[in-house]
Amino acid sequence: MIRLIGYFFGIGTMLALLAAAVVAIYVGNLAKELPDYEVLAKYEPPVTTRIHASDGALMAEYARERRLYLPIQAVPDRVKAAFLSAEDKNFYSHPGIDITGLGRAIIVNVQNWGSRRPVGASTITQQVAKNFLLTADQTMDRKIKEAILAFRIEQAYSKDRILELYLNEIFFGLNAYGVAGAALTYFDKSVNELTVAEAAYLAALPRGPSNYHPFRHTERAIERRNWVIDQMVENGYVTKEEGAKAKAEPLGVKPRRNGTYLFAGEYFTEEVRRQIISRYGENALYEGGLSVRTTLDPKLQLFARKAMQNGLMKFDTLRGYRGPITHIDVSGDWGPGLGAVKALSDVPEWTLAVVLDSSGEGLSIGVQPDREASGDLVKERVEGTVSREDMAWAMRYKQGDKTLKAKSPAEVLKAGDVIFVQRKGDSGSDYLLRQVPQVEGGLVAMDPHTGRVLAMVGGFSYAASEFNRATQAMRQPGSSFKPIVYAAALDNGYTPASVIMDGPITIQSGNTTWTPKNYDGNSAGPSTLRNGIERSRNLMTVRLANDMGMKLVAEYAERFGVYDKLAPYLPMALGSGETTVMRMVSAYAIMANGGKSIKPSVIDRIQDRYGKTVFRQDERTCENCNATEWKNQPEPELTDNSEQVLDPMTAYQITSMMEGVIKRGTGATVAELGYPMAGKTGTTNDEKDAWFIGFTPNLLVGLYLGYDQPKPLGKGITGGGLAAPIFKDMMREALVGQPKIEFKVPEGMSLVAINRKTGMRANEGDPNTIMEAFKPGTGPADSYWVIGMGSDGSNGPGTGISPQASQAIQSGGGGLY
């Protein structure tokens, strides 16, 4: 019997050894196929790029996986406790596989076979192995590989490092990856601000984000969260009282919206996004974890947006109402139908509404219902009224190509028409009728000394049109180009007191004849360069460009960055070539800052995911700025390496002449602000665009208004009448509390009293006296001389140009102001 037992024991031992050998060979072969776990040491997950304003305010985030990488030291203990309780309570004691937990899971699964979902037993280390190094296949081979890797990872890395990898990699749903990204996505909070209940809910999500969706499966989500809280209590991380309080809380999920966060900054943010992609590529933007500090001044951006929108609306409403956005059925519950119409997300002052009834007194309206966090419309329906007085501008309305005048609001709108409205006052049920303007425009505000773009408006609404008219729209600058022409003249021997003939001129090119005219159709005879700028005289500008040569004008236009290549034809002197607002503002910065070239920039600094600065806009150098201590050395000085592209004295002269534009000329409306300011108006041929570019010593703003498909704005529309008031409205807000700083006169210049009409030295008591700036060696003329006048006293001969200029002549001036 004993011999038989020994026999069977021997066979069993042999079989066991054989099985062990087979298992060892099997596991060994699997081990050979394992990936290199050392890649975890070089782990660089896709991280969210964040865009910030100049004051640090968050503007936007870009990511394919919304993740912010947190070192384990930055994760609060209560958050760690929630995940350890939910996923792996023995994490800090097991060697990679929790044998006790595995046995418990097997027993529970056997006992509850078929009655509920199976209980998992993967440790956090195993999940790291699976998520980073393996596929998600549910096979025995994968599970064994996972276990082997877990052992190896535990031997190579600390527990804190493994937990750090886990917390930063896991998927939480709603495109959120990592606990920091999840905290922002679900609760719009940093990880440090999470409550026990919120941390427990996040810890519940990795097992199945869609199973515990906060809105689709709210009860299930609360049940799972409460289970995690119970585990935290059981494991001693929170007290029973704290656990009970946390379980009594609602989920409290408040999803963070995607896209742009800083109000009114959408156009600016999109320009930054385009530049980052152009510089570094899409992967760097959406995965690189860049930290981008922009030049945007949020306060100034609000002023710019408000001024531009008000100006566009004022112009648009004077042209009448164009009708409703769409039409819906209001016979039953109008909420769902109105809720399906897209509002303007970046114009929160407005809301959509549907006309419920219209009469001679006005409109009864239903306001678009709000949405809950889940995205569902609220059940409450809000109604209001639009009085006849509050839609008086719409009594002139469009019907096809005709403009009609209504006697009653009921002729303009009827029940079911969907419209934009704005609440009248802070509360109540009274609303104003609104419509999205057809006219558009672009605006750029810049620091003229650095090129930092402080504000940018690319149109009325980014939600309505993403086309950025500040940087992408190619428009004729009209008379706002004239200061470039005059700067070229002043830099090449002319003075502000030089006199040019303001009289009729005819230019012949083959069979084409161009006869430019001043905006008012009149001519003033001999006038100084200053008067030519102040009154925006086309005839004088053409004669000046002809006298010094268009090649010189083209050289300066290209030097100033207005054009890459300007055709040297005389009509171009009146601004008939196309450029952008950004380029024009950058050109004016040269005149405003003393003649130095600047690079317009919307980005101050870019740092990579490790905090290393990879781009800095400020290229100035400072040798002694990094001294560790003071040893009686002189104060450090910043060295400006900017190229001097215009004589500083010329820059002051043209600035002084543009001060006259505001004091006495076409931009006189801006003078009401009472600040030292220079600027120039611009109106293009056939009044298709209206421009104004102006500046103080430290702030430069340029803008234009016009239709996207260029067409006349209307007879009598000028840059001084349409664009300058918008500039004034913005600067009125921007200059509050700012000192009144005069433009600095360069050393060596002399100020001489001259007669503003003749350009000659003024006699004492002359009412037409003006102080004019002259460079050393120059001054007012001793004898009267008129540029462009024939020897017989006539207006001078006609001017011929090459046949190649025909096209330019056809699109050139003849109504620029």
C-alpha cells in the first residue's frame, strides 16, 4: 500500500514538475514578448496647451486629450485616498499583484455568478502596465503579461511614481484625461479645491465613465460615488460623519465649456492658435502642453469690442430692418423649436426670441429657454414685450431690393418669426429689437514702442463669422495711406511748410485718362504739406508723389511693411493698393515711436511643458540685468536692437502734422477727448471703406468698416464721420486715469512760427500762425515757391504714366478722404 502511494506520489510530482516546466516555458516565452517597461521613465503624455492673457487670465485650452500633468506631490491626500479606496486599497503594501484582493474577487464573483457584473482585481500597478504597455484585449496571455510587467514595474519604480503615472493617464470621460484635467472638466476646479464627495466621484469614473455619466445615469453615478465614500470611511481616510455629509451632497457636476474662456477674446485667441501651429505644428499645440502668455489686455479688449459693436450697430440700424432670422411654429410649446436655433455665444447681451403676437403697439415674445448642465432645456418659459418705441428703427424695413416704411410693427414681424432681442435695463420683461449688422470691420490696438497687440476685434461676432478682418481682410486703406507718402517726402528734403499746388490734374495712360479729385470736388490752390494732411487733399498728394517719384513712395511703403511689393503707379499714392489693418497699424507705429521698425506680436512668451522658455517676443538685450548683487555698478540698461527705418525728426514732423488732423482737420471729432493725439482718416474710392488710425505717445489704434463684399457704404460716408467716432469711444474708456503726455520733440529740432497758408515765416500778430518743427539746416522758405505750378502760373502740365498703370488707374482715387 505504501509502495502504491509512493508510486502515485512520484507520478504526481513528475506531472507537477512537468506542468511547472510547461508553465515556466510559457511564461518565459510571454516574457520575451513584453515591451520595455523602462519607457515609463521617459513618459511624456499629451498635455493641454493653455493660452493666457497678459494679466494671466486663462483665454483658451487646446488638447486632443484634456490633461494637465501633476507631480504626485501636488495631489492632495484626500484625492489619493479616494482612488486607493476605489481601486487598490493595498497599493502601498503589495508587490504589484494583490493576492488577497484577487482571492476575494474570485470568491465574490463565484458567489454572485450571473447576478451582477464581475468584480475586478487589477491593482493600480497592473492598470499602469495595461494602459501604458499593453492592449486592452481580454485574454489570458494579456493578463499574464500584465502580472509580469506589474512585478517588474514595482521593482523599477517607487510607489509614488507608479501612482503618479496612473493618476495622470487614466480616462475620465468627456475627453478628460488625468485627475487634474478631470477636476477642471467636471467641476471647473483645481484638484486642491475638490471636496471629499467630488474626489470620490472622480475616483468612481475610471471603471466606466459612460456607466456613471453625471446626467444620463445620475442615480447610478451617485450610488457608485457613495460606495467609494464608504470605502474611504472603512479604510480610515475620512470619519463616519464626514462620509455621511459627503454622501448627502448632490453630484454637483458643472461641465467646463470648451474653447475660449476669456470674454471678447475669440478673434485674438484664434490668431494665437494659427501662429502657434504655423511656428511649431499641430501636435505641439494639441499635445505639447505649451504655456502661452499673450499680449492681450483684457480690459482694453472689452473697450475695443464695445466700441466696434456699437459703431457697427449704429450704422446698420440706420439702414433699416432686414427681417427675422427664421420662422417656427408657435401653435404649441415653442420652446424646443426656439431652442434649436443657434444664438451668438459671444454676444451674451443678446438672446433669441420668437414673436408670439404683433400689433400696432409692439411685439409679444417668447425668450429662448436656458439649458441645464445636462444640455436639456429648462421647462420654464419666459415671455416679454418689445414696444413700438424700442423697435422704431425697424419701421424702415427691407423687402427684396426695396426699402419700405411700416405704419405698424405688425407689418414688420408676425407670429413665429425668430429675432434677436436685448433686455432693456437689468431686469424686467421689456426688450429691444436687435439684428446682426451686415457691415463689418476690424480693429487693432498696439503698443507702438514694442509692437505688442493689446486688443483685436475681427468683426461683430466670432460666432457669426470666424473671418478675422483685422488680420485677414485685404482692403484699400484710402487716405490713411497718405502719411506714408508725406513721411517719404519729409525724409527726403521736403518740410511741413513746403507748398504744393492743390489744383486740377489729369493723368494720361494710353487711352485711359485719370482725373483725380478732392473729396469735396474743390481745390484750394497752393497749400502747405501740413494742410494737405490735415484736409486730406488728393490732388496735393498726387502732385507730391509725382514730384518725388513713385519709386520712392513704393520703397517707403515696403519699408514700413504696408505692402510686400507696391506697383509704382500714382493712384497707389491715394491708398488704392490692398493691405490689412494689422499692417497699417504696424506702419503707423514707426511714425509714433520715433522711426523704429517693430514686429507686431500677439505672443509675449511660450514655455514648454517643463517651464523652459522657447520663445520670447522682447528681443532687447541687457548685459547687467542678471547681476547677483550690487557692487556700485551703473544701473542696467536695455539695449533696443530695432532697426531705425525713419529719421526720428521725420517721425516727429509727420506726427505733428497728424496732430493737426485731429485739432483742425478731418478727425476733429476726436479732439473732444482733450488728450495729445495724432491720427488720420481714410475713405476709399466710392466710399467702400471707412478708416481711422490714431495714437497717443503710448497707445495706437487702427480700424476700418466696410462690407465683406465691398460695396458703397453710402453717399457722404467718411472715415472721419464713421470710423473716427468708434476710435473716440474706445479711447474715451482706455484713457481714463491716464496722464496727458505730449509727443516728445527730438533734440536738435527747432520750432518756428510760420503762416499756415504760405509756409513762410509768420509776422507778429498773424492770426494764421502755427508753430512748425524743422530739422537742423532747414526752415521756412525765404521766397514763395509752389511745387507743381507751371512757370506761367498755371496748375502745371498733365502727367503721363506707363500703360501698365491702367488697371491701377481704374481702381484708384477720386473720392478719398
